[in-house]
Amino acid sequence: MTLENLQNYWWLLISVLGALLVFLLFVQGGQTMLFGVAKQERRELIVNSMGRKWELTFTTLVTFGGAFFASFPLFYSTSFGGAYWLWMLILFSFVVQAVSYEYRNKPGNLYSRSTYDLFLFLNGCVGCVLLGVAVSMFFFGAEFTVSRGNLLDGGNPVISRWAPTHGFEAIFNWKNLILGVAVLFLARMQASIYMMNNIAQDNNFFQTLKKRAFINGAIFVVFFLWFLAMVCTATGYTVTSQNGYTINVTETPFKYFFNFVDLWWAGATLLVGVVAVHYGLIKSCFSKHWTKGIYFTGIGTVLAVLSLFWVAGYGDTAFYPSLLDPKSSLTIRNASSSEFTLRCMSYVSIVIPFVLGYIAYVWYSMDRKKLTSSELQSTDHKY
């Protein structure tokens, strides 16, 4: 494979990891529902239903960051090293989540279950919104500059320099928050639909989950369509690169809309994903007792997010536009590792299908039997 093909291949893998991460955020969505449950029994069911999957979300987040570091290190150093307030808040919220699941039900802990439930709620809200903000920056840019010559500066050899606010400006950018809110309500919708499939509950609880799926789904659709409209009408950067260096940067109105048209397979994937999410949501909410909606909304979410990553990175597009200096914008051509590194990692990536197959098997084994209150009372392995 040529260097260009390797770069395309690794952006595809990054896209898959990002799409899986957005889907798995239903765990965070379920955590945001804990304080809307009156009965303690139902709260325990929600915590343990989400608790059996939280490690998959955390692991996918870490793998997503690690894959970016290995394949596109300039992005990693620019974003993770520059917008560190944004990423520190995200990582801190996930650390709090891990601590909460570990100690929530331990005898003799210093805090009550309600305290750890509050931590889980905060992780659900903060994690979803801020990850949405981070992805939105792929389209609406960030305040940074890149100068490779800085490596020769013995006093401060830093390639990327960020705005003094170091990520706070991205959090309070209303365009980024549109996607953040959309991700939050998508996670809440998916959590409701997932629990309809995963928990053996009474009819009243089932009807409550249906209502929550409908309300959160409706809010998600509004914000997602708003975000999609902004993306399709946004001005992007078309970048010409040679040997990993930017030669020319051109502002292109409706850049991402034209990417959807030119990369027809990305547009088709988005369409299929949107239809699948809507089908799963509508049938879950309006059927008498249908529990398979998570398969449709989950697959649809993965497909839709995949298409967004594709139009952000392919087509000579700057996947990380610089608002301060367009020539500093990052592409999969100028931000990638060397051909040798990408090639070596590509051999390792051959094991990914086997890992995904193992995860699917474990998932099936855990969800083969619906979670019940009597099961929680008869086991010590609970959160």
C-alpha cells in the first residue's frame, strides 16, 4: 500500500472507533436517568444494566485516543495537548464514572449510593456534551496554529500553539454545543431503547421507557438536523498537500455538502443510518411491545457517524480547520505518521476483526438473559 492508501485506511479505522464510541455512549445516557426514577429498585436495575457495559465505552475512548496518537500524531499533540481543559474535563468525568461503579455498592464506603449516583449523572451529561463538542471541532475549527520550525526552538520546541483559553473557547462555542446536545439526547434515547431490550420489567416501567425514548429521540432529531444543516452550509478548507506539507489552502463554500455529493458512498451511508435510527425509534415507541429497536438505532448511529467522519477527512478536506491560520489546518496527509509506522500498525490491525468478534460474543452472553430484580438480590456481583 502507498502512503496515501495507508492514510485513508487509518482514517477509516479512526472513523469506526469514533462511531462505536458514539453508539456506546448510551451507557452515559442511561446514567443521566437515575434521578428521574422514583423507585430504588428501578434505579438499581438501570445502574446494573449500564454497569455491565461501561468498561466497553471507556476502553473504546482510550483506544480512539491511542489510535489517533499512533496514526495522526500531529492532531493528537495539537488537540489533546492544546485544548487540554476540554480533554481533561472529559477524562476526569470518565475517571469519576469508574470510581463510582467500583465503590457505589461497596460496604463501609464513606459516601452514600446517592453521591455516586450523582457522579454517574455528571459523567453522563459532561461526557456526552463535551465529546460532541470535540467532534464538532472537526467541522467548525479551533483556535490553534502549527509551525514545524518551532522544533528548532531550544527554549520552547512546541509545534502547535493554542489560544490562551486552551479549549474553553470550544466548549462555549454555540455551534459545537449543538452537536453536544444532540449526542446527549441520542445517548438518552438509545439508553431507553436498550433497557427495553435488556431489562425484564413490569409494564409500567416499559411504558415509561417508551415515553422517554420518544421525548429524547424527538429532541435529538431536532438538534441533529440543525447540526447537519450547519455542516452542509458551512465553508470548509480544501487543502493541497505534497510530501506531508501543505501547498495551498482554499476556502470552499458548502464544502461538506459537496463532499456528500462527490463521496456518494458517504452520503448513502448517512441516509441509511438516518433511516435506521428513525425506524428503530418510531417502531419502539409506537409498537405495543417491541424490544429490538436498539439493533436498528445502534447500527444507524454507527453508519451516520461514519459518514460524518468520512466527509470531514476525505476529499482533500481539512479535518481540523484552524481559525487563526488556515495553512495550519490539519489533514490526513499532513498530520499522519510516517509510511513505515502506518504500515507496521496496519499489520497489527489485522487482529481487530477478531477482537470485535470477541466483544460481540461477550455482549451476546451478557444480554442473552434479561436482567431482573431477583437476579440482583441473589448475586454479589452488582454495581
